Amino acid sequence: MAKPTQPMLDVENLKVRFRTLAGPIEAVRGVSFTLGKEKLGIIGESGSGKTMTGRAVMRLLPKSAEIIADKLQFEDVDLSTATERQMQSVRGRRIGMILQDPKYSLNPVMSVGQQISEMARFHLRVGKREAEERTLAMLEQVHIRDPHRVYRLYPHEVSGGMGQRIMIAMMLVASPSLIIADEPTSALDVSVRGQILELLDEIVVSRGIGLMFISHDLNMVRSFCDRVLIMYAGRIVETIAASELENARHPYTIGLLEALPRIDAPRDRLAVLQRDPSWLEPTR
Amino acid sequence: MTPAICVEHLTVTFGEGMLAFRAVDDVSFSVMPGTAFGLVGESGCGKSTVMGAIAGRLTDWQGKIAIDGEPISGRRTLPQRARVQMVFQDPYGSLHPRHTIERTLLEPLEIHGLDDRDRRIGKVLEQVGLPQRFRYRFPHQLSGGQRQRVAIARALILSPKVMLLDEPTSALDVSVQAEVLNLLKTLQEDQGLTYLLVSHDMAVIAHVCDQIAVMREGRFVELTDKQRLIAGAVENDYTRLLREGV
């Protein structure tokens, strides 16, 4: 298994609990992992708690949610006890986030350049002129051909792939050391998806950033990430090197892989996942 | 044998004059009864527009469309409509939230004036693998996969010849997708249904379809079959790109 370099994120026994009228619901039920300068994939189906895990690290959860953890350490910050003020210097500045659909994550009434500049001015406390320069440089880094033109465009004037590049540029302007990408390519077409993954890879590797890559797409995670956590019903059922996914041992992981239609291994019928109640129990 | 679906020189244009946009540009294909035809392409390539013209959701198109050898145009008769049924992408959006499953399944029977309604509903629920007690449930009490089974049942209840499947599993989890794809295959074998499947996922297309058309900017860039696609014997670079994905 790929050894992560000294972890920047250390999570131990993380739980996310929601208070509801029908009593508390645990969306994340005791998750432990570390993340270094690597591409860590988190895989799971809807409701497995993968998004909540990412959001808990950012402390971006609704008020009804309670975050409990034995340890939630990001570099020198204890995320579980940090004040909201401290969190503001972490969120966006040191941990960046990319969401699924740029159509909904960008401000529709601000030009994209202004939005990126705002990040630079807010987090780096630079002047207007410098923020603009940094923005243009950043747009160039995410391979946008004509940064001066794109700077003035509004979100509805850009394509999905371009929108996601802009999101990445916006996040990178504050040079975070950790990026949480929650289904960053799910809203994109296949041909664009490849380009965005390539860009993410280039940035993560060249800048030595840690990447938490949340996805439901096994094939994509397999080819993109270094290490994969497989989540089921709020727990991690298996941690495995992405290259070793073929030799996964947990029946849930195996079931997921077999349920996937594959061009290189056609079958008449797909295997149907038989859910075992014992998967709900903590492992070991 | 007469093709179940025969499309000749289909062209769909939206807008007029300078702003005219040709969403589908001279597309021809035919699908034999009991087989599945896949349309694959990225957003905006015109695949759903082709399906919309066949389904009758679009009325303004040029060319020829024949279902079971019978040309269709303009206003369709009830039997013509019953013969072609559709399943949509999002089972959360395609079922009426305040109708019970029974109510939802009753509607096509009422529209088409079919009798023996109770038995038909019972039978179709069985065919899609849902227990009878689901009749009295509302969509929000069902999982995504169960809802998509209801949507399939609603299409099936009119005993159509042709099923139009518009990204039927894109909104579902991998494990649920497998169940729905298996169900679609079983139904096709049992009832000799003809499928037209639209998807952006080449693996799903290759799993279900016998013939595959790759669309881009309103045209077919490649027409191929399952064996060639699986073997990777594709001619077009764009097909290869979609096939390999990431």
C-alpha cells in the first residue's frame, strides 16, 4: 500500500450525528483515516456518509448536526475545538473545496474574475490590483487560454468544464494544503472529465497538496487516486491501494465492482449486491 | 422482417432564420424487433431529441419515422401511442408525488380505456419485481431503484412494442443500476420488447444494446455493434474517447 507522507489530516473515530424529530441519526459512525500528500479516494453509494465526512472536516454542516471525534487534527489545528474565527482562517485558505456542479457553486451575478479576486483579497489580504494579477495568473495555470477575456465573463457564459476550471482556480488562489473535491466531475461530459482530472492531478502533484476525492465512480477513482477508502452505511469497510482494488477483500467492495457493467468483461447479467447486515457492525 | 423502429433522414431544427439550430441533422437507422439500439453521446449531441421525435414529444421534425412499419406523423392515434412507451432518467421527478403507485399505474389504463385494471396492475407489479403491497404507497416511501421499477411498470402496462429508455439508470447507485439493467434484460427476453436506449455511459450501452450509434453535434459519427465495441474495433476517435472514458 502506498505509504502516505506525514499526515496533514488525522481523523479518529469521527461521528456525525443529526438531531431529528425521530431521534438522533448517525450519518457517519466512527470513521478513522489519515491523509498525507496523496490522492485519497472516498467511495460509497448515496447515503454512505462520504460527503458528510468531507463536510465535517470543513465543519460545514447544518446546525442540527453534531460532530464528535476522538481526533480531528489538520496540521496544527484541532478542528473539533477550533472556534468559528479560527475555522475561517482554515476554510478556503488552508483547506479548499470543489463541488460537483459549477453552475450552482458560482455566484451568478458576479463575473468569474471578480469572484476569484475576492478570494485573494479576503484570504491573502492583497490589494485590488494584485488580486487581479493573481487571478489572471491562476486562470492561466488552470489552462484557460484567454484569461483577460474569461475574467470578465459571468458564470452562465462559460461551459461546464470551464466552470470547473474556474472553481479550481478560485480555490487555488489561496494556496491551500488540502483539497476536498466532492464529485468534481459528475456533472461533466466524459471528454471534459479527463481534462479536469488531468488538471487536478498536475496541481496536486506539482504543489504537494493532499487531495480528498469523494466519488461514487469506482472506475474513475481506480485510475485517478493512490489510495481508496470504501464507505458503507457511515463506516469505512475497507482501505486499499487504488491499484489493488481488483483484489479487494470486503464483500461490499467486491459486490460493487461486480455490479459494474464493463466493456472489457461483458456478462449476460450483472451481479446483484446482496447486503449483509454484518457490514453495519464495526470491523475488528 | 419489418423493423420495429425505422428512422429515415430525421432532421430537427429549433428556432428560425439566423438563430436556427439543427439539433438532429439527417439521421437514419432502423431497429429490428426484440433488439436494443443504443444512442450514446455527450450533453447537447441530439440523442434525447431523436428520442423525443420518436416518442412524439416533439412534433416539428422532418424525415420519416415508422413504428412497426406504420409511418407516424403529426397527431397520433391512441394505439400508436400505446405502442411506444418511455422511461425517464429521474424516478424522483417522473412520478407524481401525491399519487399512490396504484393511482400512477391506473392512469395509462384510464387514458387508453383498458379494462381488467386490477389484474393488469397486479401482473405488471409482479413483472417488475415489486410486492403487491406497494400499490398503496407513495413515491417518497420508495427507494430510487423501486421508483424506477414503478416507472418501468407504468410503461409496460400498455404492452408496448417499443420502450424508449432515456438514461434509465443514471440517477441510480451502481448496485441499484445492476438490478434495473438486469430487469430490463429479463423483460426484453420475456416479451420480445424493442429498446431504444439513450445514455452517456458506454459501458451501460455495451451491456444492453446490440447496435450502437455514437452521436456528436446532431449526427452519427459511428454506427457499430456490440461485438465490435467490446473488441475495441472502433473506427472513430471520438467513439474511442467515449469508450475509454477515464
